[in-house]
Amino acid sequence: MLYILSGEDEFSINKALDTIKKGIGDPSALAVNTTTLDGRQLTLDQLRPICETFPFLSERRLVIVNGLLERFEAGSKKGRKKKASNIPDRQNEYQALADYMSNLPESTAVVLVDGRVKSGNPLFKALSTKAEVRRFPLLKGDELRRWIRGRVSEEGGRISPRAIESLARLVGGNLWAMSGEINKLVLFAIGRCIEEGDVMEVVSYAQEASVFTMVDAILEFKAGVAQRLLEELLRRGAAPPYLLVMLTRQVRMVILAREMKRRGENGAEIQRRLGLKGDYALRKTLEQAGSYSRQRLKEIYQQLLDTDLSIKTGRYDGELALNILVAELCQRRRGAGEFIARP
């Protein structure tokens, strides 16, 4: 039997794999009859003897292969290294694997686990009609909201619609992270319904900490750091419009805090007027307000507004617009306001 589990939702893939394992047989017997292989380097000569080994005290053995389909994606690192003269060898490679996995021994179940795989992937095309195929894209919109509500219920909690909206916006479609945050929220609000304020108090600090650090990197022209932080936030499922709002909000906060400090207002008053919820947010905002020139902050704020307009008018999609923005902001230009070195 052959299964294909693919997509960016690793949490759901792991759950599907657990279901397959339960359907094969006794867990203790399956444990000694399970082999996990790295598909990025796997050859047919390595796969065949493992699949054809008779299971020990069990009806079936399980072979899990990670990353095999991705190896044959157009534009993959392995694919880019192949020269035109090696294309026939590459075709023979995936065809041989496809032919073998189309006729697996009845005593062996093979599960191919991959990230996002396109329909044009040659190995996927060859196997899709022979396998049970399940795709797991990152959840969005109503699907993500339903999942949150169901997960909270499974953990024995209750959650309000506004809290669901905030949780979906802050954490995004990474269900591993979402599951962890839900566990914390259920414990935090034990015996009562989880409200939006609970989400903001328990969850938002981690996302905000990364945004603070990214703003710092942008202001200091640290392109590599800023780009890595942006990629990490997007990978964790943060929506581009949300990240742009958070960046714009933080730069606006820094500008306002700078003006309030100039007028002699104290930290407690600045925190109250800006609505900053924790000491960390206040400390970082005051540090940034005292460290960077007014001109530099104004330039960044204008570019953030321009980027928002380019997304809303459809000139660029969200992720591309953010990548362009970070690259441009991290370039030193003649006459641009410099940051003030910290003592």
C-alpha cells in the first residue's frame, strides 16, 4: 500500500501519519517494523531490500520516506545541479522508483512525506493514481477559524469569536505553533471562556518581539538579519498585511515616543498614551525612539505607506512587496538620515 502526504501543514501531516500507523496494526509490533528514510538521497537499490524484508511478528512493515517527491520538483537544488546531458538519467531514476512503488509487496506500506508538491512533479504524476494522496496546505480564513474552535474544544476549553479572530491573525496557519498557544490559553483561562484580551496577553508578545527585532535591524541597515526575521515570520504563517500593519504601527509608536520624550514626558505616561501592554514593549520603543534620527524614521514611515498602497492596488502581492520593502529600507542612500549610535 502506498500513501502520499504532502503540504506545508506539518501538524496535520503528522496526525495523518499517526492515523495510518494505527490502521496498520499493534503499535508495539509496528515499532520494530518501521523504517524512516531520507528521500533526498535514497536510491532504488537502498529502498528495495527494506520494502521486501518480511515483517517481524506483524502482518505489515511501515516505510516512511521524507522528501523524495521534492527531489524531483522543477527548480529544486538537486535539479538545478543536473546538466542537460543528465536529463535522461534523471528520468530513468524517477521512472525506476515509480515502477517499483507501483507494485509494492503486500506486507509493506510506504508513506511518502513531502512539503508542497506541484501536480507537474514527474514522480508524483506517475504515482498519484496508485497511491492514497492527501494534501495539507496551511489553513486560512474560515477553515483556520473552525480548526481553532475545534482544537480549543478538544482541550476542554471555550473561546469567543473575537478571540478566534485575534489568534488566527497573530499566529497564522502554523498549526504546531497554534496548538501550543491554544494549550497555554486553555490553562490561562481555566474555567471560563477565552477572550480577546487573553490572546493579546498570552500570545502576542512572541510575534511582537520578532517585529521589534526586525524594526531594529531595518533601522540599523542590517539587511541579512531583517530578511531572515521576515522569512521566519512568514514561514510561521504570519499574514503579510498583518506584518505590514505591525511594522507601520511600531515605527509610528517610535515617532510618537520620540516626540513625547522631547517634551519631557516620563515612561509611565508614554506607556499609557501609546497603549503599550508590557514593560518589554515600552523598553524597546523607548530605545528605538532615543537611538534613531527623526529623518530616518520619517523616510521609513513613508515607504511603509507606499508599500501598503502597492499591495492594495494589486501592483505586488503581499510577500513580494514586503521583501522589496525590507531590501530597500536596508540600503544606505546618500543624504538618508543615519541612526544614532547607542552609547
